[in-house]
Amino acid sequence: MIKVENLSKSFGAKRAVDDVSLEVGKGEVLGFLGPNGAGKSTTMRMLTGFIPPSSGRISVCGHDMLEDPIPAKRRLGYLPESAPSYGEMSVLSFLRFIAAIRGLTGEDSRRAVRRVVELCSLESVIGQTIDTLSKGFRHRTCFAQALIHDPEVLVLDEPTDGLDPNQKHEMRTLIRRMGETKAIIFSTHILEEVDEACTRAIIIDRGRIVANGTPNELKSMSERAGAVAMVLAGASAATVQSKLAGLPSVLRTEILQDDAARVALRVFPQKAGSANSGGVLAGALAELAVHENWKIEEFRTEEGRLDEVFRSLTLSDTAHHKAQSEAQGAAQPAEAQS
């Protein structure tokens, strides 16, 4: 329902979006992740026909956004960045105005307005002018206009911006529910939204796609994917590390706590991120613990961290090298203690 091929956009000498290709089908919610300045909003604006690309093609429900824009835009709802609207209008008059622009009149218009007011929980402010609303209610009002014609495709730029934690949860739930029957793409820099609302996610950095997969597939790229966190009582770190070094499934060991009572550690598998590396490692560690009579107080396999993957893919080369050096430096004292 959304198809983007080799999309690029330059502003003078700056290449904001660089050869981006993606597809979103019915029943998919695609999260578009990236740091500030990565090209997320520029891509959103091109997807909706708000600005033209320098090169590439955009198709919405089979209609070319450049060559046949009106049918494409009729099937699309757009929540822009910063939720622009007409401050002097009331919420009700604004939504009626948008309904009229979308070609809805009479009972169809009234039904559409009632539906989006209920969906976006705007009942308590429907008579207020938009410039008197809180940032959260202004954002929800603009989201309501994107839904008023019940579009097949939704393009949402930072849809939870300005909302409080309860409103963020409601918005993510609504997006996930609508995603069952629509094609949705939304940009965000909030990583928890990937797990809560997305069926798939793309990470963009400096205008280029650097990762594309389901939340679990992205997490599997984390160094911690398949690592085992253990807390052992009555064992020394030196002894534990010595025994673990002999296991072929162990890549390295990170000591998290070492005192007279217990040792806490994280054990990283060989071939981190592979389908069964964590299972092989967990089995080997459990067998070793039984053999050595170690008392296990905690034992869990980690699924990987999306924030770690995001940082590793979007940090500049210099910043990434610095972060790695700092992490290694922080781990050295604990290992030296053992």
C-alpha cells in the first residue's frame, strides 16, 4: 500500500535522504526510527506529497504520488510534525472544516466527526478554540483530522509528541489497533514505541536505511542477545571465570558484582545473535553449574537491547569508537579485581 523506490532529497549540497526504499502492506505498522537530523521528517513529507523528491518514486495504493497525486492523497491521512492547525477555530469547527475539504457533507460529515472525537478522546474540549488547548490536546486534534476520512494509509510524524504517559499508551494502543486494517508508517525516536506498536521497524541514519526488521530481529543484532546473566553464591569470580574460559560456547565474561557472598556476571555467547546461540550457552552454563556445585540465585537469558542496536548503528564512527573504549575501560577494573 506504500511503496518507495530509491528515494533521495537534497537541499543544496546537503543530502538529507539518500536512496531510501521501503514497502508497507495492509496490516503493517512500520516504525521509522532515527536520531534528530537523520531524515525522518523529510521522508514523511515526501511520502505525503508535501515536498517533491530529488529522485525516486512513491506509490500509495497503486497511485504514483508525483504523476497522479490526488487519488494517492485521498487514500492517505497525515499527521505532520508539531501538529499544525488553525488556532482561532474550535476543535469542532476545525474538524468540520477538514471533513468538508475531504468531501464529506451532511450526515457523513457529522458521523465522521463523532467517530474521530471519540477515537481521540476530544469530548471534553470540543468547544474550545485550538489555541487554548494543551500541547497534548492540540496534537490529538491534529491526529483526529488525519483520521476523519478513514484513510487506508496513515503517515504519522512523531504521533506521541507532547502527550503524557497515559496518553502515549492510549495513542500506541490506537495505532496498533488501526494497524490491523490499515498500512501505517510513523516516525519516532522513542525506542519503546517499537515494541508497543510496531510490527516492523526501520532505522535511518544520515539519510540512509541501516536496519530493517521486526522488533525481535533488530534486538537479535544486539551484543547482549543470547547472553546469560547469572548470580552465584559462594563462588569466587576468579574460579568462575577460569571454568567458563574452557567452554567453547563462551565468547567473554563480564563481572558485574564480586564480593564475599556472591558473584554476578554476564556471559556472552559465541556467534551472538544467531538463532540458538543463547540456548546453547544457557545449556552449557547450567551443566557446568551443576558439575561445580555452584548455588545459582539468578539465571536468565537476555533477548538483546534495542537501544544498544540503535546506538551502534547511528553513532558516528568517532563517537562509536569512543563509546566502545569507555565501555571497555569501565569493565576492566571489575575484571582486574577478579
